[in-house]
Amino acid sequence: TTRSWQFMGLERADGEVPQWSAWEVARYGEDAIIGNLDSGVWPESLSFNDGELGPIPDNWKGICQNEHDKTFQCNSKLVGARYFNKGYAAAIGLPLNDTQKTPRDDNGHGTHTLATAGGSAVRGAAAFGYGNGTARGGSPRARVAAYRVCYPPVNGSDECYDADILAAFEAAIADGVHVISASVGADPNDYLEDAVAIGSLHAVKAGVTVVCSASNYGPDPGTVTNVAPWILTVAASTTDRAFPAHVVFNRTRAEGQSLSATWLRGRGFYLMISAADAAAPSRSPADAQVCSLGALDAEKVMGKIVVCVRGGSPRVEKGEAVSRAGGAGMILVNDEASGHDVIADPHVIPAVHISYADGLALLAYINSTKDARGFITKAKTVLGTTPSPVMASFSSQGPNTVNPEILKPDVTAPGVSVIAAWSGAAGPTGLPYDLRRVAFNTQTGTSMSCPHVSGVAGLIKTLHPDWSPAAIKSAIMTTATELDSELKPILNSSLSPATPFSYGAGHVFPHRALDPGLVYDITADDYLDFLCSLGYNATSLELFNEAPYRCPDDPLDPLDLNYPSITVYDLAEPAAVRRRVRNVGPPATYTATVVREPEGVQVTVTPATLAFESTGEVRDFWVKFAVRDAAPAVDYAFGAIVWSDGNHQVRSPLVVKTQG
Amino acid sequence: PALAATKPSYIVYLGGVGVSPEEAHRTAAESHYDLLGSVLGDREKARDAIFYSYMRNINGFAAGLEPEEAAAVAEHPAVVSVFPNRGRRLH
């Protein structure tokens, strides 16, 4: 990606990588192998060139599965590619064609996510001339492997099926990947009836870190997916880059966002029309208002700027609808629910996406005159925008509906207007009639934030090859920040303060994650004890464990799973939560500080200091929670504790739900 | 696919693999046919129904089954869980 690594401090604004960069410290992720469960990969992309890499490690067991597509070749960068399509075939009930019997990405999504996690450096990358820079993955010298599990939907079917996903997990583990990145989501389910949860539990047991997207079902609460505690679950937020374009009308200038590759020529204003007033003879005004394909009357829109309302069809399809009817430009206005959450899309004609409030003013002007005129300016790339990061409105939020004792999502990372490699088999909008072909494209979603964190996990794996998946996850979580670039609390897209239900432990901070000081480690047995505490029977767990297993006689309280964040659910009587930290730095004495108490709750850490005489030592502590008598009962409240030795800040978010 | 067009598909999760991957590879698929065959009453029918045998780290299989067959498989003592071959979306 371009810009997001600068935003996270890995390179300077001029693209240079300083000596202290996490990339330099962690050797750019060399020796790490990142597997991606997605729509495949476009192997010819420059993001998978292997110019800087030596031979493939001897312990790699993967293959390049190209029996139906001999043009698909792996190399020292893209060390493996497989496809799994039997679950898809079973679901759609149709014979598969050769494009579905190859790991070649005909969608673009898998190429984008894999390049974001581990793509090689490509200078001069840009999307439609915007966001120019050097595109790199988070672990640019890691090896990567593609596991294709997603295919074109048929008659509204889903894209990726559990039977294929489970097969891909099994193959990735056996092949020898170190990090699995999976930007797929479905409604949360019981852990042992969820292919991603099962596959990732086996992966973690084998020492493989699993990173998944939190999903795009936000901003409603309780929408987060991939919530198993052994998964690193990633929300999405903005960087400090925007692509503003303007609508000029009636002495008004409204700012929106656009990535249109073309723009209106000349200085003259264009006639404007509301799409609702331009319905084709056989189509309803409602269809026309949202600019559905074929819903516009060419006689009414020819040569004009057409104002379309969000919803009903993909955003990028509306420009195509206007273009087919002969319109000169398109203004996409938000509906009320979308507010001022505007997105820079690669529209096929000059276009801009503006807020609901600006849309109301624009439509009021159009309705007030028979000669409404306006202009759309060309978008430009702007860096250093504030506030940043801001949580994306689509990013799914907690609480965790399967296990309210575990805070999800775990962290946030860039997921808005991310520029990365794209498939040569798909247009940038993904729509079948978009015949443009681009090497790089922008995408927005938790699918894009997930591989950023996978790349960071690759760096940690390179620097600390003996760390467990839980230790890597802890390092990423406890060093994440709740502050934005101006050291103010991270905001939601509505510019209200965000909470850990949006961003978990905070925004990833790669440099700090390489040297976290302390880690909250969790073994496979700890996870089994946790599952026992949730009521899973020992027979099931014994089958998982592949060996005799007995639930603890003194059952673990689920709150006591050694998770890097702490959630206390239905607090009434005072409660104590146990945690265990391992020193991964030099000898040091750490002191605990309750940097923020959840409203109405008193928090005490015991002991308040932990002395470590050597690396690897483990110490226990307890965090006690008590409802303050004088305080009114509240719903969810948020706080944080920090352990510090003066050099490291090991922060854990606190989430408390009081009873009543 | 012809089978799947008429039957929903399920994942039968049996836990982990307790032997070496090579050993597991040789034996797991056969044991999956045995298990499903014992429920369906026909080992060949089981062989036709199973389209994935997971056998390297994960022990289990995916098969086209009638809902009542899936429910019967779930009762088998060696089975941890049986769940539909759910679809997911890219995000």
C-alpha cells in the first residue's frame, strides 16, 4: 500500500525508510511466510516480484497448483498457491469452469489483500493518478502464499464457503505458513460450528498466527465477527489521506470525495438535474433516484450533471448508469443514514460523493430553479488530514455476541481508500462492464485493514521466531494506541469519541509492537480450559486435543483467560480478574497505573509493581473491580491500565458492564 | 456437483489428528467412509457423499447430506460437531 505505512511511522513522507523503522529492525519480514485465504492472486503483479529474495526456504512444503492454468507461475516471492472449490461447487450446484480451477484471482480482492500483507516494494504506484508513492506490504520481504477459497457469486450466492476455508486452513498449516490472513466474515457462530474458528484454533495450536477482519456490518453494536479469542480481529479506520473534490453551485462549494480518472473540461457550468426527475419511461422515480442501470431517460440527462442518491445499487454503478444515458457528470449524495460518511470511488465519469447535508442543499437549489447549473472539480490527493485515524462507519463493533467476556475487535488498522495491487482480470470497480485494467486500485473495508496487521505480525515473527501466536497478538494489542495523530482520542466517523467496541486495544503501532516489554501469553491448553469454562464437554475437547484431556476440577472463570484486554461482564459484587505477564525485554521493574477507571467502577491492581530479574520470567497479578456505591449503575464503561518500566507502555483496555 | 445440486452440504468435525500426518493421510479418508457409512448404512454411498476429507491437522470431512442424515451423524460419539457449509463474504 502507499501512505498507510508512512501513517504508521515505518517510512518518512519522502518514502525513505529510516534506520529505526520497524522494517529495518525486523529485516522487512524476511523469513516469514504469510498465507492469504481469499479470492486468489494475480501472480504477474509487480507486488509479487522476487528480485530481492533468495531461494525458497527448504522447510516450505507448499505447491503452485496450476494444472488448469499453465500461465500461473509462482516464484521466490509467491512461494505457493492453491485453490479449494469443492465447497463452492456443492453450494451452487453447477459445474465449474477453468477460471474456477485455478488460484488466479479474477476478482482483485485477494491480490489486494495479499499485497497489503506481504507485497514487494513497487515504486511509482498510484490509483488513477492519485495517492502516488512506493507500494509495499507490511512485511515486504516475507514470502507469500495464496489459498483461493472465494469465487464469483452465482444468483446471489455467497463468495466463500466453509468447506473450502477449512481445507485451506489445513493446507496452509501443513505447508508451513507463519501467519494466516483471512478477510472473510459471516455471522458469529458457536466456536465448534464455525470453520474459521476451528481452522484458526488448529492453526494457533501449530504456532500459526491468524488475523481476520472484524467485518463491515457497522456501526451497529454487536456486529463484530470472527470473535474467537485465538483470532486477532481487526477493525478499520482512516489514514491521514483524502481525495477531495468539490461541487460548485449557486455560490456554494461543497466538499466531497472522488477518485474519478476523468473530469469536466472547461470553466463553464453544466445543467444539473435530480435523477428522480429523469426516470426513463418504463422505470419508477425511485429506481431513477438511485441511478439504477437503465433507469434514466437519455433525453433528460444528456450533457447534464445528474444527482443520484446513495443506495439501491453499488455506488460505482451509478456513474455507469449516468454515462450510458449520456450524462456529463454525477453527484452522489448520501441518504440520511449515511450522513457525512463519503467515500472516494473510481467512478467511470467525472463524479463526486457528498454528504447528506450538502445533498439536501444541492437538491433544494435544483428544485428552486428551472436552470440549475453547477460544476465538479477534479479530485486531488491531500495528505496530513485531521483528525486521523477516524473509525470507519462500516467497521463492525462490539460487544462480542458469542463471548461478552472477550473484547472484540482487538485492534484497528487502515482500511479506507487503501491503494494496493489489483488483478489484471477485473476492472477497478469490480463491475462486469468496467473494462478498465489497472495495476493498483483503491479498496475500502475491514478486508483491507486485516492484512495490514498480518504484515505487522510477519515482522514480529521475523524478529521473534519463537514467540507464540498469543504473544504476537499481545504485542500488537498492548502497544496499540487510543490516540490519533494529534494525540487526541480516536473518533468515530460521526466525530464523536470512539470506544474499545470500535477499535479494541487501539490503532496498531508497528515499531512498539516489536518490543512490547511484557506479553500476555496463552497456550493451547489455556484455550481448552477456556472452552471448558464455556461449557464445551471434555469429550469434544479431547477429540480436538488429539490426546487425553480433562477439564480443570476448579473451572477457569472465562474472565481469567490471559487475554491482553480485560472485560468484566455483569459486575455486581467486587470481582478480581487474574492475569499473567511474561517479560520479553531486559530485567526491569514494572509499575501498574490505572490510567482511566470505567465510570462508576473502582479499579485496583495487585501487586502494583512487578520486578523481573531476567528475560522470560512470568508474574501474576490481579485487577479488582468494585462498583462505587455513590455512582449510578451504568451500562458498558471503559478504562485502561498500563504497566510501564519507563521505556515500555503495556496497555490493556478495560471494559466493564455493571449489573442493573 | 450433481450430488450437491440436490442435497445441502455439511462439515463433520471430528477434532484433531492424533498420528503423524503421513499416517493420518493413509487412514483418515478410509475412517471417514467407515463412519459415514455406518450412519448411512452404505459405505459406497458415504464415499460418494464426501467431497473433502480433512486429515492433516484437522480431522473431519465435508459431505452432501440430507438434514436428517446430518442429524444422525451428529449423534455419533466420534463427532464433535456437524454444521452447514456456510457461505461468507469478502469484506
